[in-house]
Amino acid sequence: MAAVRFLLDGQAISVAEAPPTLTVLEYLREHLRRTGTKEGCAEGDCGACTVVLGELTPEGQPRYRAINSCIRLLPSIDGKELVTVESLQSPDGTLHPVQQAMVDQHGSQCGFCTPGFVMSLFALYLETPKPTRERVLEALSGNLCRCTGYRPIIDAALRMGEYPSPVHWSRHSAQAAGRGQALRALRRESSLSLPGWHTPRTVDELAALLSAHPEALILAGGTDVGLWVTKQLRALGTVVYLGEIEALQRIDLDADTLRVGAAVSLTDAWSAIVAEYPQLTEMAQRFGSPPVRNSGTLCGNLANGSPIGDSIPALIALGAELELRQGEQVRRLPLERFYLGYQRKDLSPGEFIVAVSIPRPRAGLHFASYKVSKRIDQDISAVCIAIALELDGHEVRAVRIACGGMAAVPSRARATERALIGRPWNRASLEAATWGLATDFEPLTDLRASSAYRLEVAANLLRRFQLEHGGTRLPLRVADV
């Protein structure tokens, strides 16, 4: 009988014929009675459900990262190690340094959110011996607390490295040979197949499965699909999971292109992209939260095609291209042509994304991407805009402007681009071009912003880009600041 297998507290757990819609959180609480992990929002926003997932890197070393258990489907952790808040305490009852620091710094009041904070800090503890305050804030950006005001929790994070290294779950023990061996022992010789769930191990097997089941749901990270289960109570039908296909987990770099496979996490994808384009550092940090980025994938975000998907404008502006496959047929498509309308993509039944290819920086390219939202961390954009500019002397030779939140799909501002090409790169030319935004877009008014606000913000972000990237400057207007 097929079963999901994973490690928990050193023991191999086997769950026979796990339903595709069973979440890790539900299994922990309802089946194992591990109630330390909490359900708050059931959509990956509050962090109360945070656990840590261990898996082998391509180099064969154990790696541990925080994830949201409320939107992670149980079959997707097959072959991995699950660590919950109950796992941290030593057998003799000694608290882990993360837990003890929270106690000593008075980092808990009602306690509901505390296990999630502890697990996010535990992942940080394993990764970084002495994290900076900025690194702590980033690690905790996916955890919400209504009681403490965060200061004592931050204090605990800054002090946790000062405690003696524990025997149980030290940084050394997390990388011990035995853990790697235990994870390797769980590796399957063949693909996992459960009722309604398939985990192919090669791209060819994936193509064959989707040819036989063109109606199947392709699952990558599940950070969006998880909400279909927890919020919409949807049945998923046949699920084909990409997470065990090594070829889709690759990031390749050649002289001209950065290629990111369809199963590469957002964490790893953004790391590779930011290495090429440091201008995207803030966008990467503000994209979801660490647990969301650790589960979700870049290509999954592109395939979802949300009009406010923050990765899409930047990649359109840079001229990214998708590699698509259906059966044995492979084709390439510019990302900007992939989106046909709201939730409509140029994707045939049984066709899937293999990878996205992003041109590497070239001499003379000016590039930036900006996000405007009500909160800095973990908020959906009202407007997201990306601009890639090339100059010929003082004139605009080429420009690509892509916007999210302005239409039913992320798209280019072509009228605005045309108004700039061949013109001097200065404020006067830009002012003449910003009027094109009203031709390019008719934004909706919704709970995040009005149509007029979105148009004005997009224009102001273009002005910001011009100020940051040279050109003759005119005095600022009140509306610009």
C-alpha cells in the first residue's frame, strides 16, 4: 500500500493513502494530537502554524527551513524531516536556547502565536549563529503577534546565540551525518502514487502523466493552492506534484541567461536573481514571508498569473521567456505574451512550464522595480512597476515598462514606452510620457486603491525612476513627494 513517509523526532512516520487535501497542520493536530502548532489564519499569513522542514540539498546536505503547515499538503513532505515545537525540548526536559531565550526575555503573553515565533527563530538559529537585527526582522516578517509588541521577541532572537549549544538540535547535530543518512534512507526507488496524487521523478514522466491526465492540477509549492483547500474547501481532483523532479530544481547560468526551473523555491530563485540584479533586493524581501518563499516557487507564481504577482512585472521588463512543454513538444514564449486575460494563459491542456529564462544584465541597462502597498511586509501590491531603460547618449534608445495591479493581467505600458523612445532622457520628456498611462490602463477601484490613485502612483514611480537614473531634472511638484 502506498504511503507518505517522513521523519519526525528521529522516527520514520508512514501515512497510508494520505488524501491530497490533508494539510500538514491538520495531520499534526487531528491525527498526532501535536497541538503546539496552531491554526490562526489558515492562509499562510499569521505564522502561528510555522514548522521547520528538513530536506537534502542537491549537494546531499540536510537543510532546514521554516514553512507554513496550514497550506502545505501532507503528501508533499514525503521523504523529508518535519520538526515541530514539541521536537525542540531535550529528552531530559531542557529547553532549547530559542525557547529559553523567549522565556528569559518575556517574549510570550497569551502564547497562541509563540510556537510559530519559536519555529521561525529555530530555523534562523540553525542558519545564522549571530543574526543582525535586520536579519531577525526579516526572519520574523511572517509571524504576527497581538500581545507583546515584538520587542521582547526580537530581544530573544538577538540573545539566543549566547546560550550554550544544546545536545539536542544544535547546529552541529542538524548537519550530522546521521541525519543525512536517515533522509537518504527515505528516498524512493520509484515515484509516489496515491489516490488522486502523483509525484513524478523526471520531466519525461511528468509530460507523460499530463498527457494522460490533461485535466490534472499541477502543484509546485502550494502556497496558492493551499488556500483553495483551507478557504474554498475545494476538491483538487488529480494532483501532479513537481517537487521531486531534480531537473526542475536546477538554477543554471550561462553567458547570457539565468534559467530557473519550475520547482525552484522562491527563496532560491530570488537569491539567484538578486545576485544578478541587486536592484531587486527589496522586492525579494517584501515578496511574501520566509515561510511562503520557502514553499512557493517562482514559476508557480508566474503560472498563477495574478494581476498583482510581484515577480511578473520585473521579469516582463527584463524580457524573460518561458520554456513550455506538452508531450514531446517544447516551445518558448515571451512572458508578456503568456497572459491572455484574467486567469487565462497561453497554456494548452497537458502543457506545463519547464523553466523561466531571464536575460543577464548588460552594459548600459538601467533597471528598477517598485512596490506600493499599505504595509511593508507581507502585503499585496496596490501598484507594482518595473522599468528597464537603455540610452543612446542622452536619448532613450529602448524602454520596457511593466505594471502589476493596473489591469486584469500584468502588462506593458506600450503607449508610455512609445512616447519615450527617441526622446531626450529628462523630466520634460517623462512628463509628456506619463499621460500615456491613462491610455495603457484603466485600473479598477477596489479595497486597496482607487483607479485615480493607481494612475497617479504609477506616474510618480516613473518620476522616481527618472530621478534615480539620471537625466535633466525639473523642480518636484507637491504630487511627487
